[in-house]
Amino acid sequence: MNLLIRNTRLLLPDGDRFRVEEADLVIRGDRIGQILPPKEAKASDDTRILDGERRLVMPGLINAHTHAYMGLFRNYADDLEFFQWLEKVQLVEDRMTLEDSYWATLLSIAEMLRTGTTSFVDMYMHSTKTGAVSGPEGAVSAAVNDSGIRAFLSRGMVGEACDDGTRRRLSEWLPEMELHRDNPRIRFLLGPHATYSCMPDLLKRLRDIGLERQMMATIHIAESETEFRNMARDHDGITPVQYVEQSGLFDLPVIAAHCVQVTQEDLRILKEHNVSVAINPRSNMKLGNGFAPLGRMLEAGINVCLGTDGSGSNNTQNLFQEMNFAGLVYKGAEKKARCVDAEDVLRFATSQGAKALQMEGELGVIRPGALADLILLDLDVPQFIPANNPVSALVYSANGSEVRTVIVNGQIVMEEGRLLTIDEKEVFARCEEISSRLGMKS
């Protein structure tokens, strides 16, 4: 099916900035076809026309770090220090089934789609064991397939290279990749969990797999002061960033989540290896971990992208809220109003997320030939009036409720506020049942 969004406003790249332009937008299959002056596009018989009047069309947002199965953990482990939080969450994770992960992931995806996220980078803990590509037995990857969203999935890995847990996870995960090999919306990344949970031999093993299969990796790095101190104590004074570098994992393209506790030398290493950093300001604040040194990262030329983290440590999967916090908290933390501006933040959630995923020019941008992952926002809402500066409005005024229609890979998955691929009532009921069974309700 082809689509024509007629007489609308497009958020277009303008060098390192953005501009808004009135236009018609033609989508052919899964790609953006043409951008034409308003009312000039012609619709063929196989073209569906969408009215773009008083809408802003922008690239779908890219959530560069989350744990979608943690939709179940919303408002469960609040007001705890990081490692206390981790311990409480892990007790429940150990009792979750792969079917639980399916429904919880759908819950997170519903929230992401409703608030304009069309792609997400996920670290999960349940692979399908049945060969299912759809339905609860297919766990996280099936939830992605069924919902129509785009995802970059990494099975979390912990421990040593040759322990039983690693063997089991690899034996489940490698066949799962083959199941979705031809799915254009699902790609797989390597997922070593964190520097405090992965031994050097495991990082080296995953590095070797990545080189053999030409894969990326994502990993939590330097999220807390405790992690930073323990690394120095246990490994001859090195930092978490240096620990990962010594393992060779940075030989792969890597998205490093958090990087809150990093030195200037760490930033040099990250830049030298072209590591992208996914900042997660709301999660870092909630867990009392502080803030990534965003100003120094930008000065070092590091590619910064934006993540929500899981709902257990953020409580939402709303990237518009995350953009708002990113645009504000670093100014306060660094006492510097120009530390970051609205244009920077919007790039974090769009084109720089795409760059981190090695999909620069294909995602996070509106241009002919790019993948048609788009969102349409209602401009007739109080927070967008008056229309003084559309980019500032997206970062400082929007809250995600303005998203009306969502297109992923050229397919409409939400139309005028109605999700077309997810039965939300069933998802809500299933997640309430699972939460009760796991003893999560207070």
C-alpha cells in the first residue's frame, strides 16, 4: 500500500538544525517517496490519502535503551537506592515466564507507540523456546512482530563465557535470530548486561561472535558511583569504560547505556572507539545515580542518543517526557543554560539514535528514500499555541499526548489515537493478572 499525507507540515533536516515546511508527503511501500509542494501530489488507485491539515509530521522517535518486559515493574520498586532496587526487581524477574514477557512487552510497546516511539533498543531476558514468531510463546520478539513496531533486540548476558547460564542463553538466542532473519523490523544486537555482571571472558566471547556475524552490542556502563568504586577496588584501579575496552568489546559498534560516572580519559576512549552513549536522565535521577556529563560528552564529539530505560526505573516509556527532562536537567546540573538546546535534544531522539544503530539516513529523518517511520502530531492543542518555535515546542512543551497517527515501515499502526495492532484491553487485563500472581501489588 502507498500513502499520501496531503497538505501537512513536515519537520525536515536543515544541516544540523531543523525547519518546518508545508508539503505533501508520498510514501511508497516501506519508504518515503516524494516531498512535493502542498496539493501537488497525485494519488494513484493503490494510494490511501491521509489529511495532514493542522498536523506536524516528524520522524518517529528512537528509544536507544530500554527493557520493555519491565512494563510490569511500573510503580513497584520505587524510592530505593540502585542496588537495593536491582535486588528487589531481580527477585520477581526470576519468577517471570516467557509468556509474561510477551504481555509486559506489549504493554510497553503500546505506551511507546502512543507517545511517538517507532523504534527501540531492548535488552530482554526471555527468548522464545518454541520457534514461535507470534503470540505469547514467542516472548519479546513475537510482541515486536505482532505490534508492528521496529526493534533492535539484545538478549541480556551475564556471568562467564563457559558457564551453564551462558550456554543456555546462547542456545536459545541464536535460533531466535534465525526465526526473524527476514523480518525487516527486527534486528538483533549482542547484549552483555553490565560491567559488574559480565566477566572479561564473556565480553571477549561476545566480541568474537559480533565480529563473526557483523553485529553491534549494547551494554550498561558506569551507571552508579558504587559500580565505579567497586570496579577500581576489584580491578587495579581501572574504570568501567577501561574494563570494557580491555575486553575488546569496543571492536564492535557499541551503544553504551548511562555512562554517568566517567572520567575525561573515559570520554576519550569512547570517542576513539566511536561508542554511542544512550543517556537516561529520568532513570538516573530516580535511582539517585546523578547525571551523565552531557556537556563534556558533546565537547568530546561523542554521539549521544536518548533512552527511557525500563518502566521499573522510569515508570514511563514516553520519549517526549525524556526529551523534556534532557533539555532541562543538564542545564541545571551543569549550571549552564546553553549546555544543550532543543535542537540537540531532538537529534538525540531521532537522527543520532539512527546513527547509533548504523542506520543514519534511513531512520530518524524525513527525506526521499528513508524508511517511512513517521508520527503525526495534532497542532491544535494549547501547548503548541502560539506556534513561535516548533522545535522548542516539541522539546519543552509537548508531552506525547499530541501524537495522533503512527506509521512504521510504511504501515499505519495507530490512526487518530486508535492502536490497530494491539488489543489494549486484553494486554491490560493480562498484565494485572501477572502482577497479582507474582505478588507485586502493595
